[in-house]
Amino acid sequence: MTIKDDFLSFNTHGLYCKYGDFYLDPKEPVQTAVISHAHADHAISGNNQVYCTEATAAFMQLRYGKNAAKVFNIAAYNNSFIVGDVQITFISAGHMLGSAQVLMEYESVRYLYTGDYKLQPDATCEPIEWVKTDVLITESTFADPEVLHPDPVAEIQKLNDIKINILLGAYGLGKSQRLIQMINEHAPQKKILVHHRIMPINAIYEKYGYSPGVYQMYSRRLMKNQEEYVYIVPPFTFDSYINAKGVKRLFASGWKNLQVNKNDTLFISDHVDWNDILQAVEHTKPTQIWTLHGNGTHLKKHFGDDIFVKILN
């Protein structure tokens, strides 16, 4: 059993597996794409053959219409299929509804591409699952010992102390549904309003049995009243309300630069932090770690000679 150092490599189209002749979450349209989840930085339009979960296909079709892909090949979690000479299995990633880690097996070696993943409980998506692997190909967005995400429940409970209406910025797909569910559970006196562009996304969540809970579509008439409304809006709308009066502006994110100010923060991330990545390594037992989408140098230093760490990007 030999790990192939060239099993994955980057080219102008994105992350390529030459042994299966496919791309993982390509950046430009390709002949064959394996898509981990439906966020726009991982799932673009215009690919010919797309392999993904059913929910991911539904979100892509909502966003891109006829240009989503020429052919969707739908696979359920833990059901293997073959692309080229590589056996592929989707493993739940816990990042958002339909998100998948991609387990690739070639010549008896297992390569696990995490895509974006999350360990924290989330009632609006399938929980993360673990499988053993030889190579863990992990996203490393927050792979820094100094980046530790706070408890999301404690963060959402901050809303209980805000008695005026709240304008809550959040990404429409995944984050907004998680926030609706958490507010319903942990700040139940709040009345949730959602932007009209989030409504069809919620409908897909409900179709697949992951209802985020109680909410209604925004109307200007409602927000004129101070009744502890929380109006959830996508980033472009949030930015347009920079001078909004009579509301508290918050943006839910794991990124410090997206917080409105030091006093009004809502650190809720859908990515793994440093401790989460260490847990992932413990669960998957790799002999090598390859890092993507961030800084892998901290992991390289942490594991030293114990586990070989390669920085792909």
C-alpha cells in the first residue's frame, strides 16, 4: 500500500484527481465534478457531469436553474460508486444540509477530502460521521491554535439581552436556517422575519425534513413595531442597511472582520476550529494530513515527525 503523492493536484480548473479524471469542487466548469456541498465557493454552475447528494443538487438547481449541470448523478451517504478508477463514498460532513466528505479509495489507499465540515450539533443538517482514512485532506480555514470558536448556544443567547429589533446578517444557505432553529430554541420570545430570498431555501430544508422552525417573511409594516423582531438578511441586504435606525445590527460569522463592532458580536461558525481539526485527526487516524483553504503551517508544526503534513494550497 503506497500513498500517491500526486493523487490530487491543483490546476487552473481546481483540485484534480488524475486517477479518476475528476475535480473536487472545481473553480471553473469541467467535464466531471464531485461536489461536496452547495455553497457557491464549492458548487459552481456549468459542469457537465456532477456527482453530489440529493440536497446539494436541489440547492444548485435553485441557484443556477438550467445551468446547474448537464447531468446530476445523485448518491446517498455511505453508498459507493466508481468514477474512473476511483471508488467514491459520500460521508456526512455536518457543515450544512447535504454536505459530504468525499472518501476516495484507489489501490487500497483511502483518501478523505473533508470539504467544509463542522463538529458542533446542528438540528438543520445531518451530523458529521467519521471513517478511518490513510490521508486526511482537511480544510484549514481556522487551523490556528489561537482560533477557538465559542459555544454557539451562548452566542445566540446574547439576543435575549437585546430588547429592540435586530437586523441579523447571515449567509442565506445553511447559516440562516441554523440561526432560525437556534433562535426558536434559545430565544423563543423573538419573532423571526426572513428576507424573501431565504424563503425558497427554507422550503428545500422543509422538503428534506429539516424544518428550521417558526418564522415569517419580512414586511416593512411589521418592522416598524418594536416587538423583538429578528430580521435575518443575506450579506448584500445587510450592507445596504448600514444606516438603519431603531435596530441593532449584528452579523453571524466566525470571521472577526465580519463582526459589526467589538461590543456587538455573534461568533457562530460553520467551520472547524483548531481543536475540531485535532478531533478529526483523532477520529480518522490518518498517516498523512493534506491541508486546503487556509494555513497548514500550524498543523505541520504541531504534528512534527508524528504525522506527515503536506500543504496543498
